[in-house]
Amino acid sequence: MTFASTIPAATRVDAPAESTHLQHYIRLLPEGLNSYPDCQIKASIYRTYLADGTVPIQAAALPRELADLVNEPRAMTQWIPAVHSLAITIAYRDLCGDDETFAAFVAQRARRMYSSKAYRVLMAAASPAQLIRLSSVRWHRFHRGFELEVFGVSARSAQIQIEFPEHLYLPDHLVGMAAAMSSAVELSGGRDVRSAIGATTPTRAVIELFWR
């Protein structure tokens, strides 16, 4: 499984050298961690990072809103602000140090989740193309206020488009999403899985997946 970032330089928003990616993310948001309250994500998403344990996160180093989520994890089915969940993702990207390490961390976490009893039957029964077609349905079970669309699905490739408020998602998030999706395709029978980030703007991103 390989991941390639193909974000055009003109659309990539990199953190300044003296800034953490988390600090940069918060600065880009119009109201910081209070931005986009109508966009929400189920707590189970961020809790999979906490449960991993291989990359420990220090609550004391986080803003109060995020530290509270780490110290008192919310119920798996509870809706929380998407900005908070995605900010915790960025905090893990900072801990990993670079895109390659972060992608490997997310892929390992995704493989463990998709190998669990809850997903085992689905992974065994669905082809990669079928699994990807189902992703838009599953998306709405865990995300509110922003959209995921699957298009261009064939027996060996697919494109997934996400539309969101400005800067809700950064390239860091897309690296993790591409790694997780690649793991799902691999576990459903795809071989030589590759992923890439396609056309990206502050409000739209495309992830491309290829397999044999």
C-alpha cells in the first residue's frame, strides 16, 4: 500500500516553521475552535486515536477544549464539534512528525478497526468497489454538516470528493483519510493499493484510490 500526496503547491496550506500544525489549523479557522458549530462528528472517530496507545497524547499540551475531550472521552455515539475532532487529528499529526509516519499510524489504526468483529463480515463480503460505494452512506452516520461523494468508481479505481466549510479540512487530514481508505480497500481484497490527493481547495478535496 502506497500513499502519494499530489496537492498542487498553489492550494497547499503549510504551517510556518515556528508553528505546530495544530496552532496553524486553529489560526486558519474563522472563529478558532468555536468555528462551524453545525458541523459535527461522532466521538467514536477521535476515540479511535486515543484507544490506539502507540502515540500517547498529553492533554496538558492541548487547548482547554481538546484537553477536556482527552481527559473525559465522550460516549462513542455522542456528536461533538467537527473542529474539535479534526483538531485532535492534527495534534496526532504533530506527534507523528511527518506525513509518512502519520499515514502509517492511521493505516495501522484503520486496519485494527476494520479487522474487528463489527467490520469483519462487511470486509469479507464486499469488493473494494462495493465498499467505496457504501462510504457515502456510512459517512452520514458519523458526520453532519459537510458532504462526501463517491464518483468514478470502477473495478480498479475510485474518486472520493469531500465538500466542507473553509479550512475545516487541511492536507494533514487528507493524508490520514487516504491512508484509512487505502487500508479498507486492502482488507476488502484490493492488491497493490495506491492513494493520492487530487484537486484541492480550501472548501473541497478529492482523494483518488487505485488497486488491482
